[in-house]
Amino acid sequence: MMQKYLETKEEYKDCILFYRLGDFYEMFFDDAKIVSKELELTLTGKSCGLEERAPMCGVPFHAVDGYLDKLISRGYKVAICEQVEDPKLAKGLVKREVVRVATPGTNLNMQALDESRNNYLLCVVYTTNAYGVSYVDVTTGDYYVTEFDSENKLLDEIGKTMPSEIICNDSFLVSGVDLEDLRGRLKIVVSAIDPWHFDEDRCVDSLCRHFHVGSLDGLGLADYSIGVTAAGAIMQYLEETQKISLDHITTIKPYVPNSYMLLDRATRRNLELCETMREKAKRGSLFWVLDKTRTAMGARKLRNSIEQPLLDKDQINRRLDAIETLNNNAISREELREYLSPIYDLERLISKISYRSANPKDLLAFRQSLAMLPPIKYLLNSFEGDKLLASYGNDLDDMADICSLITDSIDEDAPLTVREGGMIKDGYNEEIDKLRSAKTDGKKWLAGLLEEEKEKTGIKNLKIKYNKVFGYYLEVTNSFKDLVPEDWMRKQTLANAERYTTPKLKELEDTILGAEDKLYTLEYNVFCEVRDTIYGEIGRIQKSAKIIAGVDMLASLAVVAEQNNYVRPEIRKKGLIDIKNGRHPVVEKMIKNDMFVANDTYLDNDKHRISIITGPNMAGKSTYMRQTALIVLMAQIGSFVPADKAVIGIVDRIFTRVGASDDLASGQSTFMVEMTEVANILRNATKDSLIILDEIGRGTSTFDGLGIAWSVIEHIADKKLLGAKTLFATHYHELTELEGKLDSVDNYCIAVKEQGDDIIFLRKIIKGGADKSYGIQVAKLAGVPENVLKRAREIVDELSNNDIAEKAKDIAVEYEIPDYEYGIEQQTKKPRKIRKKTESEIESEKMGQISLFDGYQPNVKTDDIIYELHDLDLSTTTPIDAMNILYKMQTKLRERM
Ligand SMILES: Nc1ncnc2c1ncn2[C@@H]1O[C@H](COP(=O)(O)OP(=O)(O)OP(=O)(O)O)[C@@H](O)[C@H]1O
């Protein structure tokens, strides 16, 4: 990061300010001011436009660099105000405040401090055939253990958690698991740690020690032996590095992926769940549409829920009920959201408290948040009939005791720093009160003592004076010397006067002179006591924070549903997906003037399992398929959905293969990536999955592509092999032939209207297949020169004379009795093939000929041309070249025929 130290006030202008306090930075926005004492400057912060919820938020020290980079890369000027040891002052003992300013130019960890994102440290332990995984959320202290039996599942999990650091054993490092794809998206540091940390006994020991249990049985981790090793290694690593406070890790849970829908990386990316594909930004993602949360905790919960849709009908319905209840009681819902707004990020505050770095302002912010809990509890309890909301209300601890502890102890105008006093409220601690009055009332006390002594002794001109050497003393002129009582102690003799002290004066002197130092120390100690008392209640606070997160998420989903006219989906255990007038939740927001055209979807587990969708480029095929997947996913996170009506049978997984992949970093070709994703889908999908396939096969030669696409559909359609519900968009119109051949396939197309040479996109999905691609019309819309378009039309006309569609009509569908189990071929038996004979085969047989599809008949006339055509890679050839080549071939063919 480029940084420089600044000297003048002018240079701070327009900066976003970070003020470092202990292990945290405070961040200042609009109207917030900070006064740097040493430099006598008043610094004004500026909003960074990150939709922050509070004018000031604690930023953990370890994460600040990433956050700064994020701001800097967006072009903000950032100032960091921190205390550094100044060699010019008192040999480095005195600290003074300086400001560093970072300017645009660097780009490190872009998401380290996204408030809505969890910040994980993950550990992987690899043994011969399994991966033990454990991760801890640095912010919330949540600590999970799990295990995976395949690299793909492991990568999906890492892709979901996106940890900032991964620690692993040596075996994992050499296991060949490729993290490059993930690293491209986030700076993940992978550190192999001391093998000693993976010793099973040590791992179990460290967990038992931390959670104060005799054995792991008490933690419910008995089934996770490798996961436990990973968890134990994390614990030891944290103990050693002290990267985060271990104190706020209060629970450890097995993470059971089976209770959530597993979304692979490709699907999360293709559906743009939490960030968009191109910009990797929140805007334009599903999260962006659904996030109307009022707290950072709620936003994190929402993000997690989007990435982990539910599989249990009752759980989904409980969320849907809650949303319905909230929307039926809109006034209470809005009141609830009002109360949520001022709630700070309790989870971050907890981590500050457990770091012992929370300052008095943090505690006041904490109190302000806690003060919102009783009305929230009251409102939640008022939703009596609703299971989820009522249980939240019941379980929410309003923490009145902690709230009043802070109210009673911390001064409302307490400073940010903890060493300068002024933190503890009057009346909370007697000793502090005394010391404070000693500081302010000292003069009064001295005057009172003087009057008292004057009266007692009769010395009329008695005075109390002070100097640095003798402190306070009573001064008696020589003429009154005889009246001095015996118990006065002489301090100094002058020419015309004597100076004395008395036990009472000494005591007052001690009180007055030591008051400030004592006061600051005592205030600090009392503050720490209060902070520690709160810290002792961390489990209660964590529980309430989780409830607040849940309530905030539901309220957000409810508001979004109301604002966008979503409906409650009817959830079924599995089977039917019937959506009436469904809309794409994100695209409809991006299109102005309510121009989005709604469409129906109907898929079941029987005769309507596969929809083949054809239509021109730009017609809206991808949008339609993604919208279906998103509606199903939204239903399964328990959200209302953008449609007029929706029946959603729960799907166990959603798989997508959409568009060209931008996986250049992975070192694989586009087609290879496409096929890898298809292979993954065919191997992992089940009959209860939803598959979205967008133009598969287009990355290779036409014939290979069509062949692959065709056989993939056959494979999916076969109930014994797969039988999943599938939306399949394609430009291979030949695939529409499958409708008649496979009884679970339906053809759909997206309607367009032709007007001369132009087309108008109607965006409406209708039954039937499209017969053209309108590629040339779309090319015209895109501004391709007219001469190229003209030539293209000529070539298309000529090519269509040899239309392969005709041949496709004759391709028979193969019905295989599978010797497959979950996609793994049993080598011992050969698949038996039963084929329906096609009309032309029957014709050929009648005429005593051998069909082209039964056995290959060499054709000396055309073979070389067909091979040439096969080898033509349209993805790497320019369209004009391709057309020329095709044209030449066609001419050759015609000549030979
Ligand atoms: N239902 C709709 N209503 C209004 N606009 C739509 C609709 N569906 C799609 N669009 C608009 O059309 C554009 C193109 O849609 P989409 O990318 O889904 O087309 P496509 O058929 O998949 O194209 P291609 O075959 O070239 O990939 C979208 O960016 C969107 O703006």
C-alpha cells in the first residue's frame, strides 16, 4: 500500500478516516470528527458509500488492510490515524498521533471486510481417502467440523466459505487439490503448519481443554475423527499465533451438509447468488435484491441462507409462515425494523470485548443495541400464532441486567480512550466520586480547613500556600508563632514566618495531588471490571445476536416480498415445479418501466421432465432458465418468489452449466471446462435434482457438439440413469426431434416477431420448437456490416440445402438397460442396447440395404470432406473464415455428387 506521513491539516481533507485504538480501527464517516490532540487538528471523515449502518464501526486490526485496499481501489483517499512511538519525544515512551494516507494504486484482499460476509479460518487435514475440515468464523466465533470424501465436495465447501486463510497438513499440500480457481477470487493464504499439531491425541486434548469436557463425546463429534484433528489443529494454531481471541469460541458443532442443498461453485457463480459473474460485486446479484436487512448480522445470515438453501419442508414452511405473518402485520413489522436499525454488529462487538479492546464508546453502543431487545422481544411475542417468530421471542434474552450495568457505570460522554478517565458515571463507585471531587473541590476543602484552624488557634493571618518542593503548608508570621499548637509539624523556617503541616493537611494534600493519577487508574480498573462482567455473559449475547440475525433476515425477506409483489410458494416434498408467470428477480429490477415479460414453467417427475428451449440469440433463454432455478432456490431458502403462483417440489440440488466460462486462470480450454462441468452434473445429479444446461456442446465442432448434446439429453431422460428435471437451451434445432422420441421431453421456444429483415423479441415462452436462430438478424442488430450479412445469408441458404436436421429425424433413440450405479460404469457387464428402429431404417431394411446408423459404410466420395468438417473448430475460427471454409466444402461436395 502506498503510504505517506502527513504534516499539514490540508492534506487530510477528503479522507476517510481510520483511527486506531488498540487492536481495532474506528472508521469515521460523514459529519464525524476526530481531534488529534498532539497535532491540534480537527479531522473530518467522509462517507465511503458502502451503505454502512452506523456512523462508526469497529474494524478488527487484522482485517483493516483488506478493507483499506477495497476503499483505495475504489478511488478513495484513506487516512489512518494511529499512535506511534515518537523518537523525538521522551525516548519513544510518549506516543503521538500521526496520520498516514493511502492513495489508489493497490488492490489486495477485496472482501476482507465486507460486513455481510463471514471471515473464516479453515483447516484441512487429508488422509488417504478423506478430507477432515474445520473452520472458525473469526467474527462470530462459530466453529464447525465436517468431513468430505471427494475433492469436489471439499472445493465446493471452500468456495462457499471463502476463508481468508487455510491451514493444512503436508499430505493435503501434496494431494494435488487445486485451489487456484478459488485463489483467483480471494487472497487465500495456505499455510502448512507443524505436523505435531495434527497429532490426534494432542488435537483431542486441546479441544477438551478449551471446552472443559472430559471427552469429545460431550461435544457430539464422535463421528468426525479426521474433522476433529482439523479442529484441534486450528485450536493449537490459534493458541500459538493468537490471531484471534479464543475466548469467544464458545461452541463447536458438526456441520452436516446434508441438511442443506449443496451448491457447487459453478452454480453459485452462474446464478449470481451473492456476487455477479463479471464484476464480482454485490449489485446485480440475488443477495442484492433480497438484502433489506438492517443489521450486519442479518445480512450475514441472509448471505449464508442464500448459499445454503434448505431441504426440509417444515423448516422452509416455518420461514414462509413467519414472512406471511410479518406481512400481515406490516405496522408491527416496520416497528420491528425500526428497532433493529440501531443495533450494532453484536458479533463484532463480542469479539472486541473478548479481545479486551472494547472502549467505553463500544460499551455505550452495545447498551444502545441491548436497549432495543425488550421492544423486539415484546413485538415477537405479539406474533403469537407464528411458531418461528414466537420461538424467537421466547428465546430472546433481553439482557436487562447488562443494559443497566452499562447505563449505571459508563458515562454518556465517555471518551474513546480508556486511560484518560471520564468513563465511569458519578455515583457508581464511591472511591471514584471522592477522587473526582478531590480534583475539583480541593480548593474548597483547603479553605474550610483554613477557617477551622484559624478559629481553633486564633491566628488571624494564617494562610495555606503551595509550592512544588513542600507541597501544601500553613504559613504563620513570626508575630503569631506562639499560638501554633504542639501537634503541628514544622516544614520550613523563613526570616519572618514559619511553615507547618498537620496530619489533616497532609491527608488533604495526598488526596488532592494524587487524585488525578489515582482517578485514571481506578476508572480504568472499574471499566475493565464492567467489561469483564459483560464478557462473562458472552454465551447469552451470542444467542441473542443469532436471534436478531434471524429476525432481521425474515423481516428483510418480508419487505422485499411486499415491495416486489412476490407470492408464497406452495412447497411439496418433491416432484412438481409449476410456476405461473415467473420473473427473474434480478433482471426485472434492472429493466426499466416494468417491461419484464413473465413466463410459466412446468416440470414434473414424469412426462414433463425435460424442456428443450430454442429461440433466437438474445431472446431470453438464459434468463428464463436462471429465473426458474432462482425461484426454486428462493423457495428453498424460505422466501416468497417472483411469480403469480408457484408450486415447488423440493430439489436436492441445482446444477447449472451456463454460457462460456471465464476460467482462463484454470489453464483449461473453454470446452474442457464445459465438459468438466457436464461430467460433474451427470455424475452427481439425482432424479430429484434440477439441471440447467445452456447451449452445451457449442464450444466444439457442430457435429461433435450436437452429438454430445443429444446423448446428454438421452442420458438425463432415462429414468434409470438419471431422470432429473432439466431445462436445456440450445441452438441445435435438431434436438427438438427428441420431443417425439423421448416421452419426457417437451419443446419450448421463445417467441419473436419478424418484420422484414428485423426481429422483435417478445420474450414469451411458448410450446414448440423454433426453426431458426435468427443469428443474422441479431448480428445486424449488433452492427455487423451489411456486406458480411449479405454473404452470410447466401451461405446459410446453401448450407440449409444439406440440412442435418433431416438426418436428425432419422436418428434412433437408444434405450439402455443400465449397468450403472450413480454414474460409475460396471466394467464387467456390457450395456445392453435396445433400439427403436427409425422409419428410414425400416425402409432401408425393406430395400435390403444396410442403414448408415447400424454399421459404417465407407463413402469415398464424401469422407474426406466430412472429416474436414469435423475438425473445423468454430470456436477458434473467425465467423467469416468459417463461412468461407464451409462454402468451399459445400462446393466440393456438390461437384462430387
Ligand atoms: N422475460 C424477459 N423480459 C424482458 N427482457 C428480457 C426477458 N428475458 C430476457 N430479457 C432481456 O434479454 C436479454 C438477453 O437475454 P438472454 O441472455 O437470456 O438471451 P439468450 O436467449 O440466452 O441469448 P443467447 O442465445 O444469445 O445467449 C437479457 O439481458 C434481458 O435484458
